[in-house]
Amino acid sequence: MTSLELRLRESLSSERIEDISIEQLTQSVSQLIAQTYIMVGYQTYNERDIGILAAKLSSDLRESYAYLTFPEVSLCFELGAKGTFGDYTGVNLRTFSRWLKAYKTSDLRYHAVVERERDRRQNALPPVSEAYKEERELAFLRKVFQQYKAGYPLERLYPARVYQSLQERGLIHDTPEEKRHAMSLFAHWRPPGHLPISEDYRLTMVRQQAMAWLLRRYFDGLIAKEKA
């Protein structure tokens, strides 16, 4: 399973758009649109235009794509910005609609949904033991480490999730001082072009980058020990 397929499988398990309040959805959509502008190379944008576009897109999502999860929409926009769904002209509601229509009927989503339903049926037969869940998680962590060793970009390997999992299992032991130091390295982070974002979102990004930095240091230490 590729990292993209794994990310989509995890996205399918998130809260559906129909279960998200319109206020929360509009706020999340607004941030997503700003991130999309960054991904396609825009340096500036009109915040009022973003607000209007977010309101319209939120309404469309509720009306036509309520069964999707918001992480799916985020992934859809990321793929669209990379040209996965073909060429596009401008970052606007028409472009977003094209991406969403292409994503919902894509082979990528179809296979992920089929696999998820198959796993759900299998899991519904006998309850999965905690030991089995732990075995699967450890296998996932080992796979991530092997992918990192092979040169796969760390930012695509869910570094924050991996770091927290390693920490929960006592496999990584960073002190509070080390964590504060990592946070300080990214304390002044801002998106390219200094686009306006909420402080909560900015701090979330700072924490995620700090965990990624600590995870990279941990992985590099393991690799160095293997070579010694």
C-alpha cells in the first residue's frame, strides 16, 4: 500500500461533512482554500474573496458531497493542485467542483472504499485483539522507518502521528527541554507569502514541524547505530 493509499484509507475514517457544523466547516474550508492558493504558487489573495468562496464551497459540500470526509476534500484539493485531475484555469469554485467530481469517481477512492468495507466485514467477524492491533501498529512503524531509510520524504510519512505512537510505546524519550527546543526552532513559522492564517492553525503547524524534527533526529540516530 502506498503512502497515498494509506492516507486515503485514514481519511475515510474521519468525520463526514454532514456531521460537521456549518460554522466549523466554513472555517476549515477557508483555511483549505488559503493552503490551496499556497500550493499553486499564489503569493497574495483577497481575504474577503476567500470568505465568499468558502461560504459557497461549504454550501456545495453540504449539498452534493456530504458523504465525504473533510480530510478527503483536503486530499482532493492537494491532488487537484498537482494536476492529478487534469489542467485547470484559476483557483475558483468551478475548479474546485471539477476536482471534487473527478475525485469522487476516481479509481483511487473506489478501491479505497472497497478495501475499507472488506476490512470492516472481516473485523466484524471476530473482534480484533489488542495484541493484534499492537502488532499492526509496530509493523506500520517499522515500515515508516524503512521508507525513511530508503529516502522517502519524511513529511509524507505522517511524522506527527508516528512520533506520538513511538512516544506512547516508550520507544522515543525526548525530555521536556528537548521538546521546547524543537518548538523554538519553528516558533516564527509563517506560510509562504505571509498569508493570513489563524494563530491556532499556525501553532498546530509549529507543533507538527517540531515533532517531525524530533522524529528525524531519532531515525537518523537509529541509522547511525546500524552503521556503527
